[in-house]
Amino acid sequence: MLTSQISILRARSTVVAAVLLMLMTLSAGWSTSALAADSYLDAIQEEASDLKVDSAVSIDEPNTPQAVDAAIPADLDQGGFEDLLRARYIGSFMFYNKLSDADKKAVYDEYTSSKDIEVIRKKIIALFSSR
């Protein structure tokens, strides 16, 4: 009977030792991945520390979209109009820039008559789509 109890204790201790070994292996793996994640974050932070923010960009203020009905200046020549599109309506400017000179003139004529940016943007898209 004593021999059977000893063999049961040995079996249990073997199981306990195996479980402890597995737990130690898993915890070592976790600490390794945690160290890898930390070194990755350190590398990113080091790269980011070299970046400079342009003075025209504010990182403190939330990015607020420009009002759709924002008034546009009424007295721009075609070059000034193009600069306005580039500065305030970059998406529209990208399409406008691909238009022929005649279509650009038609968009500018729309600007001189309506001064409504939504009408102008629709004109740009219509002309670009009809190419």
C-alpha cells in the first residue's frame, strides 16, 4: 500500500512539474513579446521625435471642416481663382487642373458669374466627366 501511494505521489509531482514548466515557458514567451513590442514602440517614438510640425499646422486645434457656403472673393483673376482652388478646395483643384484650357476658362466664367463654390465645383465635375 505504501508503494502505491508513493507511485501516486510521483505521478502527481510529475504532472505538477509539467504544468509548472508549461507556465514558465508561456510567461517567458509573453515577456519576450512584450519586450519586442516595447522596442518597436521605442523605435517609432525615436523616429517621431525627429519630425517637425509645419508652422501652418496646428496640432492643438481640432480639424474643423471649412463651411460649405464659405464666401469666396469676388474679384480674382484666373490665376488667383486657381490659387484659391488649390488652397481651399484641393479636391476640386485636382479635377480642374486636368481640364483643357477651354474648360478651365468655362469654369472661370462660372466663377465670375455665380461666385457660388458649389455651382463651380459641380461645373468642374461635369466638365471632367464629359471628357
